Amino acid sequence: MNGGSDVEPMNLERRTVVKLTGLASGTGAIAGVASGTESSTAERSTSWERGRSDGISVTVLGSGASSFENGRANAGHVVHVDGEPTFLLDAGGGVGARLGEAGVDLTALDGVFLGHLHIDHTAALPAVVKAAYQRGRDRPLPVYGPTGTDDVPGTAAFLSRLFDPETGAYNYLEPFVERYTDGKLELEPTEIDATVGEDDGIACVRDEDVTVEAIPQTHGAIPALAYRFTCRGRSITFSGDTSLVTDNLRRLADGTDVLVHNRVVDAHVDPDEPKTDLHAYAAEIGATASAADVRTLVLSHLSQTDETEIEREMELIAREYDGPIVAVRDLVEVDPDGRIGAVEPIENDVLVCE
């Protein structure tokens, strides 16, 4: 795999939104950097020799938001290291089925990272936990997530409300695991300070073969986090849900190979509408990616139901950011060089702005 400095940008006179159709494992693209604001839509396919990449990569499990109308599961991504599923980031509705389709071995996970505790990021977590131990997981499952507030539970309290053997909503699960799997249900919560201040520090929450860093994000009144995963000098950063009120994401994502950004508020939405407290406009996302010198921008957790709406937002992002932009769908894989493919034997489509 090439290092970050080996890929030279292309100088094009216009930005083009391209639909890669029938994308499968073994097909993909490195989207070129471009300048300008004009766009057009076309269909094409490209190919590259692809097995599972060495180093770090990400599989999109859920590229949708809370709507059920666009054929996407809710938020969820798996970070792979040397082809092995290592970290699960969020577990929204539908992610359990996608884990099965992607062939993810839940016993291999070294941890679950929750950006925040909204339903569309956590609804499948109980099913994921149960499945992991049913499949023979024989070690604790670390779960990382935000601290709480007086009104909102933090990660430890959230897990307790779900799994406490006496008071939890799923209090049957601990004795179930012990009886039917001869194992022991062990969840290890780690809370990361999600308080947004004037000069928030970047917290190193894991420093082993993969370094994981986190920083608070603004998401209305809900404590939220962004995460950066770095392995052998290559990195993938996840914005989490954010309105980009602070400079925190720019600082965390500085120089990252891939920035996976959640949700794009439609340009026609009035700034006074409540959703603008939760998510960012296309221009803000583009400006942040540009300021952070992001190599590839991936758009996920999308609420739009029409591809033309997504294309329009990509064009607005491209006015601020001249790097490759990819709007993904479920079961698409991305590596640090911006190459994209699909989980075998799935075929899928993505939109690329080049």
C-alpha cells in the first residue's frame, strides 16, 4: 500500500459526480482531486486487483440515518486491521444483519466505540452483544463511549440500563449466556469526556497496535465524540454526528487519510430549524475537510432518499474541498488510499465526486 505522500492529485478543470455501478470486491477507484464547481453525472466501472488490504480499512455496515426509506441500515462501521474485524463503531438499526452479510466475526472484536447514544447509533447493540457471546466469545467486550450529563446517561449507565442482571431491560442475558454457551457476559465500559469547552484536548483512549483518539463534538444537548484510528502511519477518522460549531473535528482529522463524515443537512433547510443544532451543512463539511487536509472524504449516515439530492450536496462540498468525495452505501469498503470495493458477493453503487 502506498504511503500518504505517494498519491499525486490530478488537476482537472471541473468536478464530476460519477456513479460507480455494480461495485463488487475487486472493483473500485481512487477518486482524483479536482477543482472548480461544475458537475455532471455519468456511470462507469473501474477495476483494481483487490484482496483485503493490509493495514487499516473500513467496511460500511450502515450508511443511513433514522429513516427507513432509502434502503440503508442505520449508522455502523467496522474498522479492520490486516483484514481482521477489530473495532465496531456504532450499532444502529439493521447493523446486525449487515454484520452477518459482511461475514464479521464478532468474537474477534477488540472493542465497540459509540459516538453517542441516540437510537440510530445503538439500537442493534443488544443483539450484537448477544450474538458475540452465542458465537463463543470468551473474553470481555470493551465498550467506549461518551460521558453523560444530569439529563443524559453516560456509557456506563446506558449499558447498565440494558444489561444489569437485576435491573436491566435485558437482565436475562447474563444467565442466558452462562446457561447456553458456558461462557460469561462481560462488558467493560470506558467513558470518554464529551464535554465541549473552549480548548478541548484530544484524548488517547487506546495506544497499542492501533492508536485510537477521541474529541468532543457538538450534537445539540447530547454528549458526542469523534474518533481517529491510526495504524502504521495511516488513519481513518469518524466525525460522528456533529453540527461543527467548534474546531474540534478539524484538529482531530488533521492530515487523516480518510474522513468518514456523518449526515449532511440539505442546503434548503432553514438555519433556525432544530436539525441544524445536530448536523452540518455541506459547505461546512467541505471547509472542515479542506482545512484538515483530508485526503479522501467519505459521506455516510445519509438521510437523503434521492441520489440527485446527494449529488447536489456533494457539489456544494466540492466548492470548499478539492479532494475526492465518496457517498457510500451499505457493505462498501474503503482503504486509506481512497480505494473502494464491496463485500463479496455483494454488488453495490456509490457516488464519487472527482
